[in-house]
Amino acid sequence: MEPEIVKRQETGEKDYVNREQDNVAIRIKKPAAVKEADNKRERRYKDLDHVIEQYSREPGQLIRILHKAQDIFGYLPEDVQAYIAEKTETPVSEVNGVVTFYSLFSTEPKGKCTLKVCMGTACYVKGAQEIMDAIKEHLKVDEGETTADKLFTVKSTRCVGACGLAPVLVANDDVYGEAGAKDVVKIIHEYRKGEKIESSEH
Amino acid sequence: MKKPEFSPAPVVRKTGQLYDNPEKVVQKIKLTIDGREVEADKGMNILEAAHAAGIEIPSLCYLRHINEIGSCRVCLVEVEIGGIRTLQASCAYPATEGLVIHTASPRVRRVRKTMVELLLSDHHRECTTCIRNLNCELQNIADNLGIRNIKYTGEMKELPIQNKNSFIVRDYNKCIKCRRCEAICSKVQEVNVYSAINRGYDTVIAPAFMQDLSRVACITCGQCVIACPTASLTEKECVDSVWEALEDPDKYVVVQTAPSIQVTLGEVFGYPVGTVVTGKLVAALRRLGFDKVFSTDFTADLTIMEEAHELLERLEKHDRLPLLSSCSPGWVKFAEHFYPEFLESLSTCKSPHEMFGALTKTYFAEKEGLEPEKIVVVAIMPCTAKKFEASRPEMGTGSMKDVDWVLTTRELARMIRQAGLNFHDLPDEDYDTPMGISSGAGAIFGSTGGVIEAAVRTAYYLSSGQELDVLDYEELRGFSGLKEAWVELKGRPIKVAIAHGTGNARILMDRLKAGEQFDYVEIMACPGGCVGGGGQPVFGTREHKEISLDYRHNRADALDRIDYSKKLRRAHENPAVKKIYEDFLGRPLGDMSKKLLHTYYTPRGVLPGFNFGELKGSHDGHNKENKPPYRQPEFIG
Amino acid sequence: MKVRNIEELKAVKEKYYPLIKQRLGYRNGLGLTQIMICSGTACSSSESQIIRQELEQELDKHGLKEHVRVFKTGCFGFCQHGPIIMVHPGEIFYCLVKPEDVKELVQTHLVKGQLVERLLFRDENTGIRTPSIDDIHFFKAQKRIVLRNCGEINPEEIEEYIARDGYFTLADIILRKQPGEVIDIIKKSGLRGRGGAGFSTGRKWEMTAAQDVTPKYVVCNADEGDPGAFMDRSILEGDPHSVLEAMAIAAYCIGANQGYIYVRAEYPVAVDRLEIAIEQAREIGLLGKGLFGSDFDFDIGLRYGAGAFVCGEETALLQSVMGQRGEPRPRPPYPAQEGLWGKPTLINNVETFANIPVILRAGWERYRGYGTAGSKGTKVFSLAGKIKNTGLIEVPMGTSLRTIVFDIGGGITGGRRYKAVQTGGPSGGCIPEKFLDLPIDYENLKEIGSIMGSGGMIVMSEDNCMVDLARFYLEFTQDESCGRCTPCRVGTKRMLEILKRITEGQGEMEDLEVLEELSFDVRDASLCGLGQTAPNPVLSTLRYFKDEYIAHVRDKTCPAGVCKALLDLRIDEEKCIACGLCAKACAVGAISGAPKQPYRIDPEKCVKCAACFAKCPKKAILKGAGREVIVDEKTGIFAGAGGPENRATL
């Protein structure tokens, strides 16, 4: 790490502090839950290794690798981007540039269910905005945000090509055609219920 | 051309990239620009062809051979295609036989104006308080186009200024997305710090994750700073701190000037490129109030002594070859990030200005009876990397740094202006003694090839006891990106290589990695060496003097002239150097030398701040072979 | 099984042809009933997959499995009426089928042999139910060349494509024809790129073939990003092999051995079908080394987009195929000269490729028989918006908008009036009523300020605000701008800001002038097609619907009642029955009234949420302009900058 100039409050004098100390790993015995999280992390990176192994032989497969990495991790945090950069011997600036260029890549974790309101023209002229407003109202979040319980992420999306069914709401991979503001509440409720069952099983 | 008598005669192969091949035969073409038939070289773009015909087309994103992406749209011209006038970016459109072009039609002028207005509508216009005031390309073009009001207004970006480092400040709010920084960093330097992040209106040109430059594998060379048309990238200015030191009666302020400052400072004050202004430089510094005005050329001579001994020692023992030069801090950091396996081969010599600082606070302090704590060492450098180097914790003893403040050529020029000195009217004065005495060898440190040339002059003497008759290794000069030659030392030919610009360094280092044998390698981070450093003057004009290799060549020629003009041309002949060894250091590579003049290096990795070590151990399929851990030299406390 | 020569290809065809023949309407005594279930994205999302499973179960229960087979098939285009099921023999067309209808369908149709009347298509105007697809007007008025196999074959079986004469053209060309001959035929056919500007496909092939550099590449642009356009998706879902075959033909003609299909990741079904198709083609040797025993090798790789509209532009697409940010670069050099990895590259879009096998089989003379002087063949359009029959149609070039919207499309929904059709998506313009009878082709569309684009048609009724629409498209392009060049990055932002001001009632009359000027400059100065065409929606609405802009700016009203800030909610006293529902719905207490008296809205208190509008049982609440707006006709002229080569295949 780089030494960094910090201004000392008392004297106003500039000094150079080596930030390296921040990175010193403190070894303590890890509790089981942490260990499991570590294992999970390790497994995911192992999966990512396979993906990189498979695709890095072909030229220009960065986007495919990023897609797969997002499938594995759910999103593309800085660590994952840097890891891909290192493994594929690509400058990390380039990886980050590609990730931030394409709207399907997310650098923020997403909720269990992503509600996507199609904002294609056909849907828009048939009232997609009202659906979006209803969702925002109901979940009390803004576009692009995730609910506090990490269940729902709300997004607007480009035309999904189901214009015949406009307006369209996509919940994860399920497409709901000719959706109305009323249906929104029903769909959200369904997913909530599903989540309740899932969490009580745990 | 006379060659050194010892044979074999140097065999020179010139490789590298992005440099014109002067022997190229050019075909001529004819085209019509603004109703006039003109001649141009085949392969030129419209912008160059117009320039050759005396017509200047304004542009912001274009850098010849480096950035030809046609993105700012300021250089638009009308090109007749199939009888229809279409607008094309002249920097990206090839000039071809018979083309009909209009560079200043009403439509062209209107659209150009709109483009600049749009850029200004998203630019923090603080011209009067801006560091680039009066040498800003955007300002110049806005003036040339006569923009008096901006029709288009709206949201303006408000991003925090990134300055948490000691060398370069990034102000995203002044960025016009010309991408010249990105191009020079990735295509010329091949460091790849910058990329466009996000898209559309939210695009920023930034290091990965928009981190501060201190957090990424940046080599701090500052080429991006001189490539920037506005004040979006600037050096970290410390003029005020130097003024403060000068005003403090308790402080004894010593200044040193790097070799290349003598040949570039004049440009800022209107002298033609390549003018040597050493005398006026010294006079100006005295008038600014520095207690002693010394020259880094002195410690350049000292560096040669140390490095030549190091070379001979390693040649003798066949140890850690090739010896890699270490006087360019940009290159040193480049090696620390990208070629850590070669850090052992890097010469342990500090760069000359650090040696200077260390000696000022010991030898000089002792001699003059000064308290080292009260001495402030200011270095005038062509370089932003030296700012970073000065901030390295290993460059100093305890809390005392070798060099306290590094000013770029630009900052010095600002101080001269602030003091109201009329540079032209200054008399020619001499450096103070003893640390202002230098040989010609020290001067040529400022351009590519100079270190090897200077070191060979001394090493030849040290190994044979005879002086070289011919001192000018023409073959080692010149601006080819990569030069290789054989020279004779200790009765055997040794193979030397010279690279400038880290893009060329990469080529050379990859060859070393592949197992090619060299004995002595000089690398300078900036194209052209220090004469092309990231701290040299910028002018904000369309000619891009600060980037052009032709201009750097002229500056290098001036350094050669300084060398020729000197009576002393070999470092070991410098009486002040002899004396410091007698009085203080003992001998080259002696204990005192090692303590004060030598340093060590830290492997930094390509991804500082990320640690995948834990993961790698367990399941890395194609792990790179494990290198033995880097050994720290013993003399470090 | 490998196909190494024409004989083996013929053998495949013969084996599967009976199935196809029956579907084509021949009574060939197959002794089999075939049920085709649409598996396009639209029908799938309306549970066509569940229907298929239930159908299989139900058939099993009745022991009908031997006599009835169920097939997936591609999009019929009649998406409004999906999920669609077709039964052969008889070409019986059932629409709006639900999973709960399956039992009855099996019981009545398959066991008893009677039609399920209530699931047959019912003509809204006549009220008559039509059993056979051939009698449905929506289909009768079309000419399906590109969509020839959609609904006819199972896209997941290469053999069915072969049974429809698939890959015979490729065999014939590889074994018997010279590249030059083929390119000549394509040139003579008059086929033009279906993705955007309509550059001559034959000339593009010729340019790429003429390059003396190897390797070369063939790229299929399947990055259909225009909102409201889904023809490419439907082709890939319904007939992927036609694209693969065409790419192989193109590769043979230009001298390439590797192809790439760049497909949107937002199209999971199309991606699936492509993967299956490529796998099957490789398996039987129609992709890979030495096709049909010749020394011609060809293989195809899939590359996914990741959500960037600009990647429809060919130079941006190439960047993205190489795994980079999809940023366009200036042309020349054209992709035909320097494309993927700096090598000559041929890029055509899906629909263009899908035309190729037909042209080569049927002959260019026949193909030229369709269309207008400058635009040959057919065009697939997707109909969406305020139109009764939304879906996918294919008509000869030169068909009028009136035929498309009112005849095939069934007219405007809800008894409203036609206002405009937007063609070409965010790159196109709005076409007002006065051009309804204009034959639709490349030249005419350009003339009136729009473009063909990929063929999306969004129908707008009087309920749509044209200023809001322009703002919507600008928001889209501004969001999708790659950020490389100044006019697109900053210019579209400033345009959008002006439009937002106008729709929020903050606009000034000077804004209209500045907006128009800036639109021209962004159009002229932008680096790629996205920026060059981004102002089209603004310019065309300014040209044909200036009165609406003026209403927003001068009178601060939105005549269509869309722009919230300008809503003018009033109660029609004639219609109001004083039920009081509106007053209950109003959150701010802006509505007051008494029994048997018309209610009133206090404009001072009203926050224009339109909750009352939704609640009123008598539609007595009016929104929109209360005043008449008078406009003087002042139109700007624009037709797009530069030549066609300057336009991207957006």
C-alpha cells in the first residue's frame, strides 16, 4: 500500500503514514458460522476458477466470464472483479470498465427476487409507469434499490420482447403479462409467502 | 561517425513502438481543402493534411499516433462523399487522393461551437483560479471559437476531488472525457491505470473502482498529467509549502535542480525549445531566497560512481545480472508492481536527488555546522514520480526525510512568476559549491541513454585504468524506443540495452523473463527520459509540445550540448565527488555509501489492496511458479 | 448420424417429411394427430409450457400417446391471443388456451372429435368464430417468407428444418457454386440490411469477399435492442437453423471459417434454442470441419450481450464480441475492412440472414417480385401499443400503414382515435395520420423523418402525449449512450433536460428553438448511429405535433392528459351521478359535493394523482386540456445526416 499524506490536526504539519498496517490479517480462531461462510466463499471461487479455466482459452470471453461469475456470486463485488482480472491477466481497470458499461452487471447485492418492470415502449404506453409506482409505493423502495429484508430488488428493464402482453412485469424469471397495479400486490405477496415457507424450513 | 576504438563496434538494433520510422518513403497525394488544392503525405489524416497546408483544425481528444478516436467532435470538418457534405472527425478520417474538404464552413463552425459549448456546460469553469489558467486547451479553443455565452445549461457533475496521494490530483469535474490520459497510460506506458467507467453522461475516466491513484498500480510518472488538456489531472502542488519554508527564519533551505530543468524551464518564459538557461535558473533560485543553490548533476556523478562500481562488482561475481538502473522512480515503481521478480537485479542506488538530500542533511550539515533538522531540501524535478519517491518511508532516517519538497518545472515557473522576476533580464549565475559542481556525465542523465553512457565512461576507466578517447556513444542516443548495443568492459563485451517509456520497458523485461541475457539495462519511465517527464512544462496548445517526441529530442540535444561544453565529462573526474569520498563517504559501495546512498525495494503486485493468497493455496489450477521471496539487503537496519 | 453428402441429407428429409406434409395441410393418412404449442417468449410466459405438460399427462391418461404427438413450435405472431395451440390435421387454431382448458380440449377434440368452440378465434367485428388458421384475416393478409417455419416446425429438431428443405441450399452452394455467383444472386435480389439503414446486403458481402486478408469472420447481429421490436427474437426462437444456414452460406462466399452470433442475454429462450441448434448442427456435421465432404470448414460461437443498446451498432457490437466495452469507433475503416481482431468481418442481422436461404432457393427473380422499386421482399414488423392485434406480422415492402394498423392489426383499442405510429424505435420518428396510405419502404420512411429500423411499430392513440413520448425515447437513448462522443454524451442529456422542463410545465418558447437546434447538431455531429438518430423522435414530433409542444409550453396543458404536472382534472357535470366515490378516493380532500349535485375538484388542492379518475364508475372525470390550442404550421425539415453508410444497424 501507498504511504498517504495525512494532515495532523494539532500541528497542521503533513506526515506520511504507511497504510499497510490496515491490511495486516489478524489471526483469531474463527467461529463455526464464519468458517462456513469461508467455505462457501472458497467454493464459489472454485466454481469461478472452473469458469475462467473453461473460457479464458478463447479470445474475448470476458463478458461470458462475468455473466457466469454473477450467476455464482449473485453480483460482482470488487474482489470478484479483481480476481477475474488477475486470473485472466486483464488490467483490472478494463474489467471494471466492462462491468460498469453493461446494465445487466450489478456491483451491488440483489434481493432474492428481482422485480423488473419492462419499460419498453409498448409497455410504457400501456401504463408500465403505474406498475412501477405501485411497486415502489408497496415496497417503500426506489428504483434500483433492495428492500431492507433483502427480499426484493426493484428495477426497470429494457424491452423484454413480450410486447404482445404489455405491460409486463418480470419477477426473477417469471413473466407476468398484462399486469395491473393490483396484480403487483398479489405477486409480491406470493413471493413473500414463498419466502416465509423457505425460512421456516431452516 | 567516429566509433570508440575498442571493438566490437556497438551493434545497435532499434525496436519499439509508436515511433516514426524516419526512413519511410512517403507517397504524396493531392486533395482540396477549403477550395485550395494541397499536397499531403499518404497515410495522413485530414487534420494532419490540413496542418501541413497551414490550416489549423481545433481538436481536443487527438494525440498523434496515441489517441485517434474521434470522440470530442471538435475537429469536425465537412467531407464531400458522393456529392453530399457530411461531417466527419478530421483526426480519424484518412486523407485520400481527390478528397474535397471544408474546414471552416458555417455549418462546421456552428457545430464546433455547439460541441465546445456542450463540453463547457459540464465543466467546472473556474478559469481564473484554475491551475491551468492560460495554458488550458479547452480555454484556448473556447477563446478561438469566440464562445461568449453557453446556450445549454443543466446538471453539472459534482464529484469529490481525488488527492489522497503525494503526486497527482484528479478533478473529475474538469474532465472532458478526451481519454488522452487513458490512451497514454495504456498505449504508451502500458500501465493501464485508467479506463472509462460507467457509461453515457455518467462516464468517468478513472482507475478501477474510481480509487485514488495511490491505491492502484500507478507508477506516478505523470504522463497523464501532461497529456491532459485541462486541469483534470495536475501535479500535487506544494509551492505554498516551499514559500513557507523560505519565509521561516529558522530554516535553512537548500535547493537542487535536476539536469533537464536547465533545458526546459526557458520554454515557459518564451525561449525556443532546447535553450539552455542554467545561469538564469540559478539566479532565479537565489532571488527566490534559497540559501544554497545546488545541482542534482553533482549527485548524478555520484550515482555513476556507485552504479559503475556496482556494475563491475556484479560482472565480476556474475551476480544478479543484468544490472537494472534505478534512477527513474517511475520505472522503479513499475518494476515493483509488474516485475517484482527482478527487484533483486535493480541497482540499489537511490535516485540522484535522494542521494543529494541524504548528503545535504549529513555531509553538508556537518561541514557547515548546521542542525540537520533545520535544513529543508527542495528538489526541482521534471517529474511527479519524484514527489512519490520523496514520500517513501525508506527515503530518510527516522522522521527526517532526505528530500522535503519536490517541485516540478511547472511549479518552479509559477514561483518565479509569483516573485515577479523578469526571467529574461536575470544575469547568468553559477551554482554554489561544492554540491553544484558537476561533470558532463551528470547532465546527460536527463535523457534516455544518458545513464548508461555516463556509467560506461567511468566503468571503462575503473576497469582498465585508461580513459575513453571518444566519449560520445551516438548509438546509445536517439529516440528509438529500445536500443541494444555491445560495449567492451574488463576485456569482454557486455551487452547493454536501453528502453524509455514503460511500454518499451515491458518489451525488454518480457525478453529478460524469457531468458535473454543482458549485462546492463537502463530504463527510464518516460518517453525520452527526464526531458519528457511528467513535471515538464505544458502549453495548452494544439501542437502538443509536451507530448511530442520531436520537442523532447530538441531538449535532449541541449543536454548533449551542456555535456560537450564541459571541461569535465567523466563523473570520476569531478573534484567535488573525489573530495566527498575522501572526506566523508570513504569509498564507493563502502559502509557510509550503503547507509546513505542505497535503498531497497518493495514488491507491490498488480492489484495492491487485494489479497487472494488464502484462496490460491488451496486450489489454484494454473498457479504461476513460486518465486523465492525477495531478499532484503542486509544493511537495512 | 452424420450428414456427409446430399444423399444423406435427402434421407433425413424423407424420414421426417410426412410430419411436415401433414402440417402443411395435406391429408396423407399419417394416422397421427399433431399438436403444435407455441413456445415463444410471450406464449411461454402465459403458461404454454404448463399446458404442454398437462397435455402430455392427459394424453397418457386417455391412452392417446401413440396417436397424438405434442410439439413445441415457434411464434405464430398472434401474441395478443396466446397461448396458441394448433391441431393437425385440420389446422385448427385454438387461442387464449389456459391450463384448465386442457382436459376439455383432450376430451372434446381428441376423444370425441369435436371442436372446442369457445377456444376458437373470434372475430371482434363479426362475432364469428373461425376454426382454421387459413381463414383468420390476421394471417390471410400476410406474406410469410422469413417467418415461413415459425409455427410449422419444432425449432429444437434439426431434422424438421431439414424436412422443410433446410440446409439443401447450403449443400448446393458448397458443392456446385462459386462464391461470386452467390453474391451476384444476393445483389440481384435487392435485399437490404434489415437492421437499420438498409445497406445493400450483396454489396456488403462483395466488399468483405474482396478483402485480401485472412482470417475473416461472419457475425450475426442478434442484439435486438429497440424497445417494442421482437422479430429477431421470434426468428431465433422459431427457426434458428435458417440463420445458421445463412451464416454458413455467407462464410463460404466471403471466405470465413468462423462465425459469431451476438445475442442479447435478455432473450433466454432464444439463447437456449440457439445453443441447441448449434449443438445439433455440429452433431450431424452441418457445422464443423469439411461440410458435405468439401474442404470448407465453418463453426459458430455464441457471444452474449450484457445489456447495452449501443451494441446494436456494428462497430460497438464488434467491441462487445471481443469482450470490451461496447463503444463505437469512427468509420472508415468499415468492419468489412477491419472488424473483429482487425480482420475483415461481415455483419448482418438475424432477419437479413433469414432471407438468404429463401432467396437462393426460390431465385432472386421471385424475391424481387415483392416490394417496391427500392425495397424488395418482405418485412417483419412487430405491432405493439394501442392496437388490437399486437404481435408479429410479415408483409411485402410497400404495404401501407393503414393496411398494417387497421386491417391486420384490427385498429386502435378502446375505440380511440389513431394518432401516430412510431417506427424504428428510439432511432425513428412518429408517423402522423396523413401518411397512413404511404407505402412503407426505406426511402419513404426516411423522407417523412423516420427510419425502417428493425421493424418495431408502436401504435399511439389520442391518449398518448407526443412530448412525453419524445421525452421517453430521449431518456432511453440518453441512458444508453456509451458516453464516448460529446454530442451524444452531453447533448442528449441537455435535450432531455429541456424536454423534462417542458413536460413539467417549466418550458419557455425559446426552449423549443434551442431544442430543435441542438437536435440538428447532435444528429450531425455524433460519432455513431445511436447519437445520429437519437434526435429523430424529437424532431419528428416537433415537425408533426408542434401544437402539443406549444400547448405544454405556452398553455401549460397536456392535451392527452399524460404529463402529470400539467393535468387538468375536471368533472363532467352531465355525467356525474354524485356517487361520491371520487371524493373518497381523493387523498388531499380536493373533491367536494353534495347528494344529487355534480361534484367539483378544487384545482388549488388537487395534486393531480388521478386517483379519482380511476375510481369514477361513469367516466365523468376528464383529464387533459380544457382549452382549445391554436397552432400555426411551422415545420422543420430533416431527413437524417450523411449517407446510409453513416447509419448504424441500430
